[in-house]
Amino acid sequence: MRFALPAALLLLAAPLPAQERTAAATDFSWDGRIAPGRWIRVKNMNGAITVEPSTSDRVEVRARKRVGRHGDPEDVRIEVQKVGAGDGDVLICALWNEDAECTETSYRSNSSGWRRNDTEVEFTVRLPKDVRVAVSTVNGSVEVAGATSQVEAHTVNGGIEAATTGGPVSAGTVNGDIRVRMASLGGSDDLAYSTVNGSVTVELPERVDAEVELTTVNGSLEADYPLTMQGRISPRRIRATIGQGGRRMEFKTVNGNVRLVKRG
């Protein structure tokens, strides 16, 4: 038998357009203590990540899911893992697929489902003193403010701004500017700052000992430090020693300027 539903009931039963659905019950919240010197790592696929100083000794991570044109925010899950030696680090990942996976060294979030669900996830991390932070996304900007230790910041489509009273900082994107400020380089690991479409501006401590390479194709190169040049002088590529040399630091873009700024 077939029944005809009243028009009012049909309207109630019809799904709301994506833009009218709310993000109720889709938010994420986590907080916990992470020992000084250990890492909080956040990996995202679609959405910005903001890091700001915490007013307590606990790391706080909040995420807001925003409805896209396709898919359901409820299908995007956010997982928390204890990782690293002694499970001392924390890894938080936004995952769009049932078969998605996320580890310290790899991230496969939605290789088969991106077109079906373009929900945007915006993360905010509140960071206590002396906790290291590593944040990465694909479509979105990255902003780190108030950090006091090591920072790693990466995206693909978006700009990066990262500042720390400690250091070091490494940063990379493809489409966007990079602006980094750090009071200390720390350690001896090589550091890289790379984009394709955008400028690279890095503010370094007054005293720097490093082997540096500055590269652009369509742009200018500038450094506030005395440089001991290596090889042929080129307006598009500089290889030089700052101070006593040592660690290797690369600053690269294709379409944009590169500038090394000495902290005042």
C-alpha cells in the first residue's frame, strides 16, 4: 500500500542544506599535562591551526568542524594518541576516512574520500612553557604565537607565521608566505624554510653560526648579517657562512623574496 505524506511532514523529513546545518556536537576538546621538552603534535588536512600561549601548565586542544559543500562533519573523527619514548608525546589527528591512518612519521587522512567530504576542521592549541609543538595541515594557514621552545610548522596551501622566545623553528609551505621569529637556534640540526609562491622572512638571534643558502627565481635576496661568500655570486642564489659556520640553513622560494633579519 502507498501513502501520501502531508507536505508539512515532507518538509520536516527533508535534510537541511549543508550551509544550514549547525556544528552542534561536532566540536572536539582535549587537555592534559605534557612534560617540558616533550611534543604536542597536531595533524590536519583541511583547516587552519592556531597555537597560542596557555595560562596553565596543561596543553589544551580545541577543534571546530565547519560544514562544507559535501559530506557530514560527523564522519570526520579526531583521534588522540600517546607516542614517543615512554609515551611522553601526544599526537592528535583529524581523519576523514575509515581507512585513514596517522603516526608520528606518516599521515594518510582521506585519500579516497576528499571529494565526498570537504568538512573544515579548525584547531586551536594552547601551549604551556617549554613544551615543543609540531603542527601541520594541507589546506589552511598555520599561526604559532607565544611558544617558548622548538616549533615545527608546515602546510601546503596557506601562509605560516611562527614566533618563539626559544627555538629552533622549521617551516614549509607551497602557496603562502613564511614569517618566522625566534630568539634561539638551539641544538645543531639543519633547518629549512621553503615555499614556492610566497616570500620567506626569518628573524634570527643576533649571534648566528651557520652555513646558509638563500635561493629565489623571481625575487630578491637580503641578509642583515655579514656574509662570507662561497662560490659564484648570483642575484638568485647565495651560499655563504655566517659567523663561525656550522649547521646548514636553507631559505628557498621560487616566486618571492628571501630576507634574513637580525633581532634588535
